[in-house]
Amino acid sequence: MCHLNNDSDENLLVGISTSDDASVYKITDDIALVQTLDFFTPVVDDPYVYGQIAAANSLSDVYAMGGEPKLALNITCFPEDLPKDIIKNILKGGHDKVREANAMIIGGHTVEDKEPKYGLSVTGFIHPKDVVTNSNAKPGDVLILTKPLGLGILNTGIKAGIVSEEGYKTAIHTMSELNKFSKDAMMKVGVNSCTDITGFGLLGHAFEMAQGSKVTIKFNSSSIPIIEEALSLARMGIIPSGAYRNMEYIKDFVKVSESVPQEIADCMFDPQTSGGLLISLEKEKSQLLLNELKSSSTPFALIGEVLEKQDYSITVE
């Protein structure tokens, strides 16, 4: 993290050393604090929907650790000339989504900026023994993804005005859906590792899991849920620049089979906004988790497996 020293404390259960989704600090033998922060520029024109998506994205990091969010602080940047109704609706969208998560917004901070930015600093809680990290995937595990890919590509298409109404609605629903349901399901079943899929894309976040766990992750590209319109846009070359940055960053650690269609590979590198959870768990438990996820409002699937460490951190077939 920008070459900063990793501060240590016997009660710091999860810090920055494994690039995990949130930090975890033990308060008592029964209570640990989960803390994270995230914010970004608008991905849609509707201010209320933007507020909801930004809040869901921020809350997701706590869910990825197995925690339950309780308190949140607004992080806001607004141009001086932005109409107050827009600011109000962004904050209302965030507020309503936090309430849906059974948490509270208790304050925040606002600064002037040339471009709107919004997100949350979120505090959650978990039992110290229940913490789920991104660095505990085991050989023999299987991998389940709880939301479809393609959100970065769709957002690029939305900005260009070339996404259908149905595609727009699918993107909004997927991004604004809390990962609370998936978190509750995985905690009920018991899992080894988890991360949420956001800006580094599926392959970037899977790379962090593989590196932290000292394993190789193998994906079955044909099993991965992808929003159909995102595939169509990818075939047209509508790919966000972040996907190419992700590709460049991990290209030496990823082997993609030549048989994998280019549009699917592009979606696997695609930076997601408020994406799903990537969960690693014992194969024997996989059907239990899939059963728990049956009432999910977003597509989910078993998409890969965890292997002993090989030449590449990630393989895609």
C-alpha cells in the first residue's frame, strides 16, 4: 500500500498485508470491529440510485469479512454549483440503503470538489473467531460467485447512451443489491475464504485470494454468470480502461486458454461496481450454499476450484 509500513498490534486480526476487503480489530474475546471506506464518482445519472449503489458498494466490504455493518459516515465531495436537490437525493439514496442493511448513518464530512463523489466509511462487528478473510482458500475448495459480471462494461455503455432499458435496469438492480443475503448464507454454511468483486475485476480479486492463500485458482469460463448485454457490448469492443489496467497488472500470473471467447475473458477482467462475493468453501458444502442462495435476486453459480500452487496463480479454461 504505497510502501507504507504495516503497523502491528496483537489485536489487529486483519490489516493491509493481504489486501483484504476491510480491517478487523479485536475489542474483546467476543467482539471484533470491522472497518472500511469506499467512495467513487457517479456511475448513473439518477442521484438517488447513485447514492444507493455507492452505499451498497461500501457496505459490501464488511459483508465480505462475514461482519454485520452497524454505523456509517458519509464521505461526500460536491461542486459548489451543484443543485441542492441533487445532493439531497444522493444522500437520501445512501441513507435508505444503509437502513435496509439495519445500520445507521451517524454523520460524515463534505468538501468542495469539481466532480461529485460519494461513499461511506463503515463500521461493523463480528465474533473474532468468525472472521472470513481472502487468504484462507484451501486446495480442494470450490468457488461460488453471487452476482453476474459485466457491470463495468454496462456502465461504460450507459455513459455512451447505447444500453437498452432492460440492460440499464439489470445493471441498477445488480449494483444496488446488498450482499447481506449472500453473507448470511455463507456464514450459515461455513466457508474458508471470501472477497467481494469490485474494481480489480473477478480475476484481480481472485489473484489476491490465490496469492494470500498460496494456491492456484482455476475457473470454468462457461459457468460464470455474465449479464448478456455486457457480452454483446464486449463483442463490440466497449471495454472500460480499468479492464486493461487490471489485465496489465496481473498478466504474468494468469493463464487464459485460447479456447475462451475474448468477450468472456474481457468480462473477467472488467472492473465491477458493487459486485458479488467470491466464496471459497469445501466441495462437500457447496450444494448447501447453492441451496441457501436459491432465493437470491441475482444470478449465482459455482465457477471454479482451488488447486495446489502451480506455475500460474489463476488459470481460465
